[in-house]
Amino acid sequence: MHWASALSLRLFALSAALGVYVPGQVPLNSDVRTASLQSRPWDERLSEDATGNLVFQSMASLMQMRLNSRYPNGHSIVRATIPPGTLLYHGRSSDNFPSADWIAFDPEHSQVFARGDNGTLFTFATTRDLKLVYFDGCSGNKATGVVDTQDILIWGELGRNAGREPGPGEHDRLADACEWGKDFGVDGFVRMEADFEIMYCDFTQGLELVSALNIIHSSRPRGPGRKPSGGQPPNGGRDLMQGPPNGSDRLPDGQGGPGGGRGTPSTPPEGWKGSLPGGGGGVMEAGSWHGSFPGDLRVRTDPAGMLTFFDPAFTSLVQARRGLGREQYRLQNISGADVARARADISNIFAREPYERSGVDWHGIAQTVQDRFAERLPYLRYLLHQPMQNASAQAAAVRQQLITSLIPYMSRGNVGEPGWYAETARGCRASFTEHFPVSRFMKQEHVLRNALDEVLHEICRVLTGAWREAFDIEDKSVDVAVEMVAKWRGEVDALLEWLDWPVWMACQPGCAINEFCLIPQFHFGRRPDESMDQTPRCIEFAPLYP
């Protein structure tokens, strides 16, 4: 079935009635925003409502655990595929063949649900490209806000199963999501909790059974929502390793899926010697394998098919974000018109054939931009935060680092003139994006291009502005050097905070051989006022495998 032979009559009717359906290659106001950005003065700050940093951050962190753990309320719905020959896993407490259910990428995730003496781990291989929808953020967790994008896609409104209890509500979500996906040949929906998972619509389609193994399970019934013995959760709220309250994690016996019932402990098989394996920790270790770029490569996301609610075209959300911290952003104040626009755009994305895109490698460009600046900007901040023992020498060191970053864009003509700085900033900003094949862009690619332009505008504005002031700093007094270093420090600090790139979300220093890097996640029953230290930290293997 084509991605959409698929565009249903009800979509056309809805689009016509609302006047919001737009063919994929018609440039909308994203082109206008890009033109406006390119024509503005190089040293003009972006609006506080600019979202280029958020769109870039989302694009650069697709299928990566750490940033999506740090900001669990996802804002993107992305078209994705899994190639043939990929192994996937499903665990349950019986050998009954699954129909519509959850399937995982790593056996450590699925074996959690293969509880009891009849626990079975099914291994499947994909037989063709699987057509998937990916929700970013911690979209598989049971915390407030993480399913906003799912609610809009599936039901067109927020608040269904508002408590997010595991069990029947999750199965209703799976059934209704698959009903939506029928028109587009969608096989499943990728989400993230302790590791990535798929809500899979029909196990008889696109999969072949490799094995069904009655495995040896933990002696203690504990899934990824259960806290291992020893150690305390981070301050505030229930975290990744803490279970749901009031025993609300029960599912009908024999089913897999998220938080599937506690089940019964395994008994040792005949001939077994020693203790049974510990349980629960392996899923977090497996999830950590996909913590940073390139993420889980088994899922091939298509940024040209990424709808982001950080798109400024969703005007009702612009006001809703004002005054909030990044971790508080949600879709709860979205207007009906923006919901209708989003659903029409999503349907258009999934109705397109796979080859309908410009061919721009958005993943590669996002990573190239990070490669260029992800070490130099923190090093610049490091120089600016050194103790002020010799301000002139410190300013000179900063000057040299600015030259290193900007010299590819400096001409030998008109040195020191206002136009020279303007051309340096323009070259720094435009070199990545000005030769894009814009005429072939899909609608969503205009949003990505605008995001890149905004991110590069701010980086190059700060660097070139500091360079203009540092150009002759070696001839200035110590007092001027002190003043300039303080000014540059504030500018660079604000820039790094605004960018907040996923490449910077790492354990510093790196983890030891007996540790892995983890950002704790909120899980079951989070309240909006709860907080938690989500600094990346090294977790020892030992407590997880007693």
C-alpha cells in the first residue's frame, strides 16, 4: 500500500472546510520568515519568540535518549521507516502469539515482560520497510504532558486518558492510533521510555517470527518502572526507576506492553544452579546505547516529514510559551484552528510517497553545524570564565579564538570597515543554507531551513559582534579589556543557554568502565509542579545487577 494512495475523502473535506490544506511543495510563511531574516541587520537580536533553536534541537536529537529524557514533552511528529532484516522483540507471560501490541528494539526491554515460568521472548525480523510514526520526547512514559502530540494525531484533542494509567487506556490508545494509520499504511508508532518501543498494529504484517523462547526470568517481578533495591531516586517526583502508585500497572494476564502486570516470580528451571538473574536494570543500560548522536539507527527518521509544534505558524502556542521554562512547554493551550492545521499537515506528510522530498540531508547538516561550533563555543566560554588575573592577555586569547571561528568568512578587502564585519557575519550565517534547492522543498523543509538560519544568525551575530570589539583590543587599556571580557561573557553564556544542543548533554567527566551515562526520566504520575535534577550522571552497573 502506498503511503497514501491513502489520502482519504474526509481529509479533503476537512481541508476544504478549514482552508488549511496546502500541497507539500507550496512555500508558506516559512519562506517569508527566511527572507526577512536574511534581510535584517546582521547584529540584530532575534525575537524572544523565535523558535529556531527549538526546531533545530528537535531535529538534531531524533531517536536519541538524552535530550528527549531532559525535555519529555515532545513537540514533533515524524515520518520514519525501519529497513528489512531488523530484529525486534516482544515479551509476554505466555506463548500466545501477539496481535496488536508493543514491540521493542532491544531484548533487555522486552524480556522484562516475559514474566513467570511461562514467560516467552518473541524475536521477529522485519520483512520489508516498516512505515512508522515517531513521537519525540518521553512519549512512552506515564507522565503528564508527554502524550500531547499523540492525542492531537489520534483524537484531535488533548486529555484522553488524562491520568495516563497503564492498562486498558494504553490499549485504547494503540487501537485508535492504528485505526488512524490505516489510511496511510502505517505499521506502528515509535515512542520512548527507558528505551525505544513501537506500538505495533498487526504482528502478521511486515514481520516474520525468528524464535519464541521460554526464557529464564528474574526471581523478582520488576519492570522498567520498578526501582532497584538500594539507592534513592533524585529529589522530587517519581523517576524512571520508580514504580506507579497504588498498583495501577496491571494489565490482563499474558499481555506484554508498557508496565504490563507484575506477574509471578520465576522458579529456577530444572538443572539450574545458583541465583536467578536480577531484573529491570538491563533496559536502562540498553537505552543508554542510544543516548546521543546518531541515536538508534534502526529507525530512519525523515526530517522532511517532521511536523513540529515549534513552527511559529502555530500562533496559539507562541503566547502559551511566554514566561515558561523549556521543560514546561506543552500543547495544552493550542487552538482548534491550529489543531486542524496540524492534523491536515500530518495527513499530507504521510500521504506522500517516500521519494517526495528535496534530497537535502538535514541530519547531516544539523550535525555539521554542531561539529563546527559544539567545541569552540564552550571553549570560548571557558576562556571568558577564567579568573581575571591579566585582562589584556585574556582578551587577546579570546580574540584569537574568534579569529579561528570566523577566518573562513573574512575577506582581505575593506578590513575593519562596517561592511567587512557585515560580510563576515553574512558568510558565517549563510554558507550552510544559501545554496539549498528551495524550489524542491516540502512544506516542512522550509521550517527546518528557517530554524538553521535563526540558529546560525545568533551564533554569527555573537561571534562577529565580539570580533568587532576585539579587533583592536590589543591596543586598548586594561580597563577596556575588563569591560569587554565581562560583556562577551554575558553574550556567550546567553547564546549557549539558548542553543542547548544535545551534543552537550553528556556525563562530564566520562563514565568509568563499570558505569553508563543516564539522564533520569519522570515516569508514572508526575505532577506539573514536580521537579527533578536531570543532570546527566554515571550509573553503576552493580546496583542494577545485584
